[in-house]
Amino acid sequence: MKKLLKKTIWISFVFFYFFYMAKAQAIVPYYYFPTIKNLEKQSVYIGKNAYQLLYFGQYKESLNLAKLAVKINAKDEKLWLILAEAQIANKEYKNALNSLNKAEQINSNISEIYFAKSNIYLKISQQTKAKNALEKGIKIEPNNHKAIFQLGNILLMEKNYLGAIKLFDKSIKIKPDFWQAINNQGLAYFEKNKVNIAIKLFESAISIEENAEPLLGLASCINIQNNKLAIQLAKKALDKDPKYVNYDYRKEQLWGEKLQASTEILLRNEQLKKDVVLAKSKISEST
């Protein structure tokens, strides 16, 4: 009887305990607290979405997502890089530089940080800082042909033609079909009065990519020797890209004073009058 009583009391106690706990859980809500790993995964996912929006031209939406990703996880340098790209797309250059500095503090061995900084410095006309940033990036990634090419472009802006030619040559050795570097070597050689070398380089660039820039560059080079071919090449160039009719646009593409003068003479030719007018009208329509 005593044993039975003890057993009855024990069963009652257990029943009461579980009933009470079930009741308590029904009243108190259950909260989910995500782990650090889960938060990090979410931030990476959000960052990828921000980058995708950036790719599709949705710059404001991309910026908002990138900011959120960084708020969730401020220790991931890649997220700071994505935020910087979104800020650059939204022309928030000062903020972008701050984001890149944050990324550099986390990991200073990422070449993309310095290449992005260089891009910003060029946009705000700080060539010396752009050059220094590129040089840092190239030390980390010495075979980046695009970065070497961009460094060559800065030297071209500074009228350091020999230095620019050497860098363009270095980028071509890494990527032999890099027609942009071959073309820009032509720009540099023309300013050094090496017209025959410039002609060969423009021809070489055209053999890889029949782009408007080397077409018009070659036309300007051969205008005196072969005016008929120069006219044909100029017509083709303006048809492919009407913007090259514009002096300021060519200047943006780093055309030097000598090549600009030669091109202006060519474009004043009567046989190109209609083509020039048409190219200018296309530019007006697009703006």
C-alpha cells in the first residue's frame, strides 16, 4: 500500500510537471536567435544580390542592399568592395573611398581594392594618387594586363610617351590580342613623330578588332600619302562610332595634340562633310 501510494504520488508529480511546462510554453512565445554563421551567410547572400542589381543597372537598389550586407557583417572585406562599387555607380566617390579603406584595413592583400581606388582617383582628377594605387595593386597582381594598361594610360596623360609605350608593351606580352593597348601604343608613337610605327600599330589593332578608334587613327596617319583610303577609313570609323567626330571625346580617349590636329584636317575634307554632319546629328539624338 505504501509502495502504491508512493507510485501514485510520483505519477501525479510527473503529470503535473509536464502539464505545467506545456502550459508555460503555450503562453511564452519562442524566439529564434540566429547564430553568427547564419548571419554571415545572410550577409553574403544579400551582397551577391546587391552585386547582381549593380550588374543590371539598378544602382540605388544595389546601394541599399550593399549597405544592409555591411551592417550585418562589417568584417567581410568583399562586402565592403561591393558597397564601394555601388557607391561609385551612384557617384558617391568619397563614401566609396571610405569603404575601400575599410576593406583595406581588414585585408590589405587584395589587388581589387587598389584598382577600385585608382578608378575613383581618375574620376576626381587625382592622377598621382591613381598611379600610386595602381602600382600597389600591380605589386599584388603583376600579370593583370588591364591594370598595367591603365597605368600606361596615366603616363600617356602625363605625356610620358616612352614610359607609356613600355607599359602597353608589357600588357600586350601578357595578352597578345589586347588591341586597346596596341592602339594606344599607336597614339603614343604618333606624338613622338614616329608616324610609320603608329601606322603599323593601328593596322595591327584593326586586324584584331575593326574598332572606330584605330580606323580613324590610321586614316589620320595616312591622309597625306593616301587620301582616298583615308576617306574610306574615316567614313567607316564615323559610321561605327559617331562620337569620334567630337574633339573632346577623342581627348577623353587620350588622343594627343598632334593626332588631334591631323584628324581635324581630315574631317574638314569636303568628301567627309555629309558623314561629319550625320555623325554630329546622331550624337545630338543620343543625348
